[in-house]
Amino acid sequence: MKFNAEALRPMILSMNANVAAMADSLACDSEELRTFIFNTPPLRRAMDEVIARGVDRAVAVLFSGLDDEHYGNQMMAAREFMKSRAGQRRGFNHAPDLELKMPKTGGALTLTWLPPETLKPEPPMIEGEVMKDDDDE
């Protein structure tokens, strides 16, 4: 099928880059349409623009959350900001997924996989004993 790039660009923007929906409305093969879009620079830029607009909307939601009257919404928005690259550049780094507690001398070694914050059950633990090497004596 032959496609018209000038007619497809506004369609990409209005349908939020949903190529399958576009193909349905044009009664064409979605794989063929997708290939045409990604091989046509102006259409590829339109696809990128849809994503950029989505990011803009998401950032606007985060800022609205920061200004929300409910403290819980403010906290969730703030947490998401701290996870961003901008937050990481300011020193807010993610906690590691693995926590290892080493005893100072002898005793038990505890290795814990930390669950995501949304999970409530206790994380699984692996316990073991620290053994001295013959070289340490």
C-alpha cells in the first residue's frame, strides 16, 4: 500500500502514535505502516514528538502532585522526582536492592534482598556463618 506522509503526521499526533489504531482506521497492515513511519524521517520525528508530549504531561502531573493539598500526594510526587536523574545529580540515589551486613569479627553473616517499598511482607533472608580461612591465622 502507498502511504501519504503529509496525511499521516497529524494522524500520528492525534492518535498518540498508536500505529495499530491508525492501521485499523486506514484498513492497512500495521507492520507495513509501522515500517513506513520509521523509515520516513518527518514521521519518525512525529512519533518522537508524541513521546515528548507525554513526558511533558507526566512532569505537569508531578508538579500538580507537589502542589496538591493532600500530603500523601505531595510525598508520592516528591519521591518520583527524587528517583529522576535530576534528583540523582543532587545526591538522591536509590537504595540498593541488596543489603549485606558483615560482622566485625566472626558471628553471623546476613544477606537480605530488599523488596520494593510497596511490598509489606518481610524480605527473605539467607543466614550463614563467617568462616575463617587458614590464611587468617
